[in-house]
Amino acid sequence: MAKAVFHRHQRVYVEPVGTWASIEKVNPVWVKGFDEPVRVTYDCGLGRDFAAEELRPETEGGQPDRENAMSHWRLMRARNKWQTAEESRHHPFPGTYPVVVTDVNDWGGWRVPGAEYERDPNLIEMQARLIASAPALLKLARDLHTHVRTATEAEDDLVVLARRAEQIRKIIDGDEAAPAPKVQAV
């Protein structure tokens, strides 16, 4: 038998669509001879009903579960369509270029234009590794701040590092305005 996991007007993250929505209607599926529904689906106003497994509730702080969402980030290699492996022997990985995938389904994320990759492949490779490592670096910043905050005594240098890590975390989470970008004359 199935029980309703979510309720009407609850805000949920719809994983197959990749967006937040409110549940408009809870649809129990009844079968003759059973005292409880055999299945419950949810209408979120997105064109079809969704099962409870496809929905995630909003976290207590009102923010999506970013730790889980960023756990899928990884660096992949895509085939270089504009040059053969022989033409790109000077590249770190001839015949391919880096793609940072940020979704479970191997799509979404960061890609680089071919001309930009050709200009400085080593720089682009480093940027790809940095972007793919960003979730781990963010977790490290959070852990550092938590450790210093809960420690009975901490060295002054460590406290300064923890404050910087917390400032970066606030910028990433959108809690604080990002620093103004540097403007360069062209």
C-alpha cells in the first residue's frame, strides 16, 4: 500500500525536469478491494504526474540540497570534432577536450569553444580540473569554518583562513554579494 509522502502546495524539487515546483494535486490510485491506495502520484503543473521518488522536499533552510546536487560533478573527455588526434599532438590529450558534467545524466555543465581550447589547451585543462573540484573545495571550506568555530582554541592564522573560507562560501551560496569584478581597459 502507498502513503502520500508530500502534501498539496508543498514546494519540491522535480528531478526529471530539474526545477522547483509546488504540488498542485495529490493523486491516489485506488483499486477495488483495497483499503488504501496502491500508488500515489503528484501533479506539479509540469505536464505529467510524478512519483515520490522523482521529487525531493525543500530543505529546512529553504535552500536546495547542494551537497547532493554537486556530488555528480566530474571531468569527462569529448571527441575533438574540429581536429584529428594527429593535428592536435601538442594538446595534453590529443583528439579530445575536457567537459565538466554537473548532472547525473552526463549533460549540463561546462564546455569550452574549440578556438579557445586551441589557444591555450593547458590553461583550459587546468580550468576544467578546477571546476570539477569545486564541490570538494567548497566542502573543505565549510569543514574548515566548522572546525575553527567548534574548536576551543585555534591559532590566529587558522581563524583568518576560516573567515576567508566562510566569505567564499557565502558568495557561492548567494548569502553575500560577490565582489565587484575587475574592469580592464581594452
